[in-house]
Amino acid sequence: MSHGLAIVFCDDANPVVELDAVVAAIRQRWPNAALSDLEPGEALGLSLDAVPFVLGAIPAPVPWGDLKEVCVESMFWPEAEETLRGHKSHVLITAADDAAPLPRSETLTKLVTATLDAVPQATGVYWSDAEMVIAPRVFRDFAVQVMPDGPPILLWIKMCLGRSPEGGSAGYTQGLAAFGQRELETLNADEEAEVLLERFCMISEHLINDGEIADGEIVESRDGREIRAIHGQSSYGQQAPVIRLEYR
């Protein structure tokens, strides 16, 4: 699977992406970013912090059949379906697939933010590695305010949360595979969804920054309760092995 792809949706039928405007936005927000290999043309190419990118403005919408389910599943942007259903065009942003996962995601986040700044008709972002849509304001805020201190987890990892039949919380992640890590799952967490969300975010950041968690490792032990990370097959239909959080 190819990683490092994002889409910026636009309301304009013929979006204009000026490379100079994108570069200016990058330099304004990240003055120390290294920019090179600017190659204007039908597809706009540049290298940002040594990661090559190509931007292409496409004067057609993404087929709604490909996008509808992603919008319906958007937990943190309930207006996604209404906002994106009528988009008229999109800007495709792709990174070199051989770039290391963390710098690739960081630089892609910067470039998407700069594209949002440079394209006033932008209405939303699709982050391919997590199959997730994000509102422009939220994307900018996380990129500018959160990323300087660590991975903007909620831009990179989709959190799918709900209630278990037993009355606890349940859910899984999507997006950690882009960093070479197992996705997280739990079937019946004895904590509220908000706490489970924080736990998923914390463990995701650890996996991205520090690598794998061992099979059977205790991720929390408090008040006689243990939460263990168990390696195994997905209970939610994901193809690759996952880390399942078991509450004991």
C-alpha cells in the first residue's frame, strides 16, 4: 500500500494552486523548513525537509461513492457529509513512498496546511493513511499548535469508538500501519469512551515515537487493575495482526 497521500477538497470547479503561494505559506508558518527542487508545471513538485512531493489540481470531484462512507464515519466532524458532498474539485498531494514514516507524515501535514492557506476555496482534507476526513480549521490548529510538541495523533490516526454489548467502551484505530506499527483494539474497556480515546492517543504516540509494545506487556497497573497489550488477530476485520488491550 502506498503511504503519504492527502486530498484537499475545493468548492471551485477549477482550483488554482500557485506554487509560490504554497511556498510562501510554508515559509510564514515554518521559517526553518528546507525547500528545494521547485519545478512548476502541470503537476507542481517540491522537496520539503528532504521529502519530495507532487501537488496536482484536479478539476473534478472525488466520486461520492468513494467518499460517503468516510464522511459518515467521521466522529469528530459531524458536518463532513453535508460539507463535502457538493465539492467540485480537489488537490492531490503525494509524498515519496520511500520516505521514513514520521518525517513523511510531518512534512505532508505542513504541506497540506500550506495548501489550505493558499487555496481559499478549500473545504476539507482527506488523510489517506487513516481513511479520514478533517475540517480545515481543525487541521490547521493541530498542525500549528500540536505538532511542535509531538505527533498530532488525531490528524494521523482515526479513532473508531463506541459502546460494547457489555456496556463498556470498545473501538479500534486506523493509521498506525503507516508507521509500521500494529493497530490498537479493545472489545470491552471498563472506562468511558473519552478515557479510552486518551489511552489510544497516548499509546499511538508511544508506538510512533518509540516503536513496538511487547506481547503481554502491562500498559497500566493501578488499584489492582491491569491493562495488557496482547498481540493477535483483529476482531474488527482488519487484515494485519493488532494489539488488543485487555482489561483485567
